[in-house]
Amino acid sequence: MPRLVRITQDNVEAACRLTVRPEQEKFVSPVAWSLAEAYAQPEIAWPRLIVEGDEIVGFLMGFFDIGWHPDQPDDLRSGLWRLNIAAEHQGRGYGRFAVRAVRDEARARGRDRVYTTWEPGRDGPEAFYLKLGFDPTGEISGGQVVGVCHLTE
């Protein structure tokens, strides 16, 4: 059964060695880049490793209470910021586990929806997110599609 663990000095190097399939690299940031962003924004970033047994199989980074629009200070959003599943572990449900973990954390923090973004394109993650209940909002952020998933009991 997979579980989430915090990034520590004992696992950070292994986390940074995690790689996705070559054709997916254009759609995701390397884990090291994500951890640098988490370090720079600790008040909103929620980085976690996905571990099965003793093996790191993935990385996720949630975000909580980001002010989305400077002119709309009450529009605070939470969701999935990054998701990297190791190439050799894809197709085994770890991505679904990661999305569910972020949903659960958002729900525990009193949120009723989660957001994510994805790069459009061949071999991109759009079908994955749509299958998990995300709907495009019509917004584009940094060239990426913004999707929202409403949390229901």
C-alpha cells in the first residue's frame, strides 16, 4: 500500500533522482526544481514522496491557499501543483493515489474544490486529470490549462 512521506535529508537525494518517461519530461518539472520552489514558498507548498515499501515511486506537491488573482484577494485556491511518477512505476495507480491524497488534505483543511494545471499536447496528462474528475475552467495559467475538481462526500 503506498503512503506519503515528508522530504528529509535522508531521502532528498533519492527524490531528486526520480525521473518520468522521456516523452513526459516536457510536461513536468524535475523534482529538484519543485523542491526549490517549495523551499522558497513554504507557507503554501506541500511536497511529499509517494513510497511503496521502501521504494520511492513518485513525488507530489500540493498547494494551499494561493491568492490566484491579485485583484481578487478572496479567490484563494488549493490543489495539486506537481506530480511526478517514476517511469518504471507508471500505470500502477500511484498517480490516482497522489490526487486522492491532495483531495483528502484539501478536504481536511476545509476546502470544497481543488485545482491543477496541465500542459496540453500529445502524451500530456489531460486525459488522466479529466478521468479523475477535473474539468477545465476556461482559464490558462502560464500556457497551461487550469482544471478544477469539486470535492463531494
